[in-house]
Amino acid sequence: MQNNTHSLPLQTLRQKKSPSLIISMVFSVPVFLLMLFGLEILSRQHQFNYIFPLRSLGSFHSQFEIKWFKLQDYVQANGAVDVILIGNSMVNTGIDPRILESEYETLTGQKLRIFNFGVEGLTVKTNSKIADILYEKYHPGTILVGTEMRDYVLANDVDVTAKFESNAWFKSQVEKRNTLESWLISNSSGLQRLLVLRNWSSFDFLDNFLVTIQRYYRTKASGYEPDLYVFNNPLFIKEDPTRGEEITKHPDPNDPSEKIYFDLFSNFKIDPSRLSDLKSILALHSRGVQVFVTEMPVYPTYFDYFGGESVHQKFLTDIKQSISENRGIFLDPVAWDLFPLEDRVDNHHLNYLGAPLYSQLLAQQLAEECFSHKQCMIPADDSSSLK
């Protein structure tokens, strides 16, 4: 007798198929969980880092994530971090912690563990939150802030700050309140790897991924990211033959490519809310942190955007007074003319030739401050650095 399922009622067919669907679901859930567990175990193996080194917090800012995990690895390797440098890209490419450590130890006899947490595109607004997060996690004895005039322009960095604060992990760190999502991001190595691939369907994913990989390997274990550009290097002349001239040339407010900066930074005044952000970093002094603040040695043409050198000098006077009133220590900017043009990327960034020189000069300033005014860099309390 022929078995004709077409003659069976629809309800009977559903009853026959339902058990297989349920069984599939029952088996697929534990298999999926087992795969996640396997990924978690695998991603925690030291060798896995050589195959897939990138990790993510779900942030839009991949360089911030590189710095975050490089610092995490640095503390695991060194036991703690004594000094954290924070600021924007000028700090990122301008200070080599290994040279700063070595020169400072030669001058003072004190060996410190120093990490460069400079992140491009950030101002004191976002960095004030990052400083607090870094203190809560690592308890450094000293924070050195590289600041500049752009930090105190209210319209600068607004979008970047908003993007940071929209990230679940970052928001939880600022608010000191964990959600399940932020806890998993903080503690699951497997999830951190998966988050790197979250935009895999985007048309530019591969390009962005390769750029991030290159940047990861270019960034040293100490957080320093050297900029290899030298304006008079024949390898770069073909790319941009006027780069060196642009360092010394005064920017033109009528040039459309420059006008946007004049519009943003001219009529410069220190915004009170941004000054409050700096004060929140200086307030870490009450928690035992020594806070130094300095300005990177930029080329004078940079200050044209803000109104010229007279405006710059007033900025230095005002910011120095505020830092002193809030128990911080201000280091005068190193003379810009100590750096030949070959040491610069542009009129405000140092390259891999300028960073070693500046790191030595900065160490000399810090040592002099220690000897002359007894205001020295303080090491971390190792017992609280691995929280």
C-alpha cells in the first residue's frame, strides 16, 4: 500500500515535523554555547595573540582600543604603571616613554614605568574622563597631560565626545556602574575578538581592518606610536613636495582648506567648561596622584589659527595660573627652535626623529622640577595597580 502523505491532514503533518524542530533547537543551543566557550578558552591563550592580536570594546575609535589593550598588556608584563601620559596625537607621536624613562633614571636614579596613552582627535573634555577611568583601574602615581589651545575651544571635539559616551562600555566606566553588556565586554576575551569583526559586512571593512592591524604593530608596547614621515625624505617628496614649506609658511585664512581652522579657532578664549575638565584631572591630586601639565613644542605658524603668538602667550599665562591654583605642576613648553624641520611632520607634530629629542628634554625638565622644587614623579602603589 503506497504511503501518500498528501492525504494526511495539515495538522497531522505539523505534529510529525514539530519534534525534529524542537530537537534541533535543543541541540543547537548547547553546541553554540560550547563554541563560545571554546572561543573564550582559545582567545585567552598567549599564542592566539600572534594570530589575531586585535581586541575591541565596541568603540568607534580603534586607536583608543589599541592603547587600552596595549596598556593592559603592559601592566600584566610589568606589574604596574607608574606614569601615564595623556593627550592627543601630539603626545601619541611626540613622546617615547622608553627614552623618557631612561633619561629620567640617569638624572635622578629613579626607575619608573611609563606608558603613552595619547589618542588622536581627543581634547581635554574626553581625556578628563579617560584620566579618571585609568586612575580607577591602574592607580598610577603620576599623570602627565600634554595640553594645547585646541583643548579649550568649546566647538572642538563635540562629535568625538558624543560618540565615546554612546558606547556602552565607556559609559559604564564613566558612571562606575556595570551592566551585563559592559561586564561581558570588559571580561570576555572571546567577545572582544568578535567585536573586532562586528562591521564585517561594510564595504570598507577590510581596508579599515588592515589599517588597524598596521597601527597595532606600529604602536610600541609602551604605547608610543612613531610617525615615520620626514618632509625632506626622497620617499615622501613625490607624495607631498610642499610639506616642509608648509611648516614654515603662515597659513592663509582665505585658503578654503585653512579657512575651516581659522573659523573654529580665531577669537580664541578659554572656555570655562573645558577649563573645568582640566581641573577634574588636576583633582586627582587629592587622591594621591602627582599631575604635571605641559604644552608640546609646536612650530610658531601653528598659532596663527588662534590669533598669533600674543594670544598664545596669554593662554600660557592663564592656564599656568589655573594649574597652580589647583595644585598641579606646569612645565613650560620646550623651545620650538631646538627641533630642526626634519624632526617635524607638520607645524604641530613631531616625527620619529623629534620624539627622542623631546623625550630627553622633557625628562630633564621633570628632573629639574624634582631637584629644585621637590615635585617629583611618584611611582604607583603596586598593590592597587592590578584591580
